[in-house]
Amino acid sequence: MIQITDQEFQQLVHYIKQHYGIHLKAEKRTLVMGRLGSVLQQLRMNSFTEYIEYVQADPTGQASRLLADKISTNHTFFMREPEHFLLFRDQVLPSLVHQARDQDLRVWSAGCSTGEEPYTLAMIMDEYFGLEKSEWDTRVLATDLSSKVLDTCRAGLYEEEKLQALPAPWRKAYFQAAGPGKFKVAKKLQQEVIFRRFNLMEPVFPFKKKFHVIFCRNVMIYFDAVTKRQLVEKFYEWMEPGGYLFIGHSETLDREHTKFKYMMPAVYRKEG
């Protein structure tokens, strides 16, 4: 394995923080070498200095995207932190259907990883609206920094064990057998989720309309306090009054520096 020097590690940490917001601590050094070692070998490079210069000089952005894929942590599963989904179904949707103009309900899964979260949200809304679903636009925007996980999202192919936490009627209605031990998301559900690569560190968000609900769970644990506060301010700016922000249970917002109102652990609201 190619070793990374102190200086190289700090250069890489700076680049990753600057471009992706992710703050890598010193104890991640071995992980970085492990994840990037094969990339250096494929590129026939002998040092991380050579690799860093290559990433910085690449005009296509492909090298930077591959770096993002390698250093991103993508661990999730269906119905993760289920109380959030129950709240979304039982409290959030009933309150928002009266607020959403033109029957356009905008939900964003920011940091969607391999797709379990946005697909779960889409299933909940499909079941909630029932026969009236066709009258509503409830497509979920699902974004992630990693192109690799977005490919998994779009494929919609999951191991059977991944589906165990889902209610049996959902497994039957929204998935189809796709080979031994594998299930594919039904086409009607895939059409309800829009997957896009997006870097939360973009200085200006490119959206045309504000959101009613933002799920950004277990993403900001990788950011330092300043980066986190700046992102939360953007979420507030891009949220409709009365909208909800869901974060991970291991995360909190600094109540002295946010306009969001605390609702319950890991759930906040923009008062309208």
C-alpha cells in the first residue's frame, strides 16, 4: 500500500473539506489510504502528491467525482429511524396537503445514498394519497454526492434481506422478484423519484421552487460546525414556511444559531 505523508494527508483533507464539506479527522488516515490505494495503482502513480495534483488539474471533473465516490460513506437501509417515517405519514403529510399550492408537494432527500430513503418516502405518499395520487405531483428529489450510489438508486435492485423491515403489502405492491434473493423496485415507484448528483457545498442552490420537506439524515455528522451551520441556513432559505427538516438522530442543530423551531429529536420546522 502506498503510504501518505502528513503533508499529503493535510492537502487531501483540505481539498475534500473545501469541495465536499466533509471533515476528515486524523484517525481516517488509514481508511483514506485503503480506499484510494487502488486508484493510485490503476493510474500508475507512486505518491499521493502526484494523485492530488492530478485531481486538481483534471478539467473534466471526473477525477474529483471518483474521489467523492471513494471517500463517501454510504450506509443506509429501508425504514432507518422509522419514527421519522411514521411522523411524516401521520403528521407532516396531513398538515402539508392544505398548504401545498397547485397540489405540488416538494420533498427532497438530500444525501440519499443507495435510495432506500427516497423510495420509502415515495411509498408512503403513494399509499397516503391513494386514488387521489394522480391529482398530485409528489415526486421526490433524491440527491447525493456519489455517482456510484446514484447508479444503484436508478437500478432499484436490492437484496431480499434489505426489504425485511418493510410491511409485507409494500413489498408486494412496490417490488418485483428479479432473480435469486433479489428484488427490483416497481416501475411506478421508480417514476416517483428523481435522482440527481448534487454537491451540498454548491454556493448557490439551483432549484426553482422551495421544498415542503427536507430529509438530510446522517450527512452533517461529517461536517464541522461552521459548514453545518451554513448548510442549515441554506435549507431554511429553500424551505416553504411550515416545512419540516429531518436530520439524523445522532445530529443536532445549534438552537442559538438557527431559525428552525425544534419539534422533537432530529425534527425541526420552519414556522410560517
